[in-house]
Amino acid sequence: MKLISLTTAGRRTVAAMALAVASVTQAAPAHVIDVYRDPNCGCCSKWIAYLRDNGFTVNDHLEENMSLVKAKLGVPEKLTSCHTGVVNGKFIEGHVPVQQIAELERRTDLIGVAAPGMPMGSPGMETGHKSAYQIIGLKKIGKQEVVADYPSQ
């Protein structure tokens, strides 16, 4: 076996490349989400697939009593949907797009976001028809605000 000898400049180049790769790997945010869902719901599985396709690591929890899960997380009844995600202690209720999950992670004033109901055309609810829907943010002070509007098509 023949060994390759590197010059000092070559060793520095290799070291710099290794450091750059390590820096990028460490800088990449970890997108881990816990999803709580009823075992009999098909659209929840589709939303989980959507999250995975967008770089999330999903911990899938099958729950018989979703009302209890939502109550523990502080999801207001008017904002509920079929499944509930949790990222860094904040809730994601229903078919929320990844853009609003990223916004939730950035915003310190929000404790959660929701796509109330099961809006047609939202992630995991693609059927060809797209209803207009909103993503609602819940602030720490209990006030709700629209964080995104999706038009019908």
C-alpha cells in the first residue's frame, strides 16, 4: 500500500475543509418535533410525512385521549384540530405549514400556532381543492393573532 504524502499547504487545506464541514454540521438547527395523534387518523400520517420531507425528525406518539394532550399543552378549544405537535415546549395544532413552525421557533412571544379545523389543501390535507385558511398564533398573554393567511385556489 502506497501512502500519500501531503505538503504543509495540503495539510492546512485538508484541516480547513474538515473544520468547515464540522462548523456547518454544528450550525444546522435540529428540527425535532413530537407529534401526538389518534391512531385511526390518516391525515395525521400525511402531515408527519410532510414534516419528514421538509427535514424534521418526528417522534410519533399514538394517543387515545387527544383532548387531554391538548389541555395539558394549553391549546384553546376553538383552535383544535386532529393532531398536536410540540417543538421546544410550544404547540403546533393541526395542519400547520413548516414556514409557520419556523416562525414559532423564532418568536419568543408565542406559545403555539394552529390551523384550526382541517383545512382542505393544507399540508396533509391535499385533495386538489384548496380552501382559504389562517394560521393563528397564541401569545403568552393569551391573545390570538393571525400569523399567516392562505388563500383558496
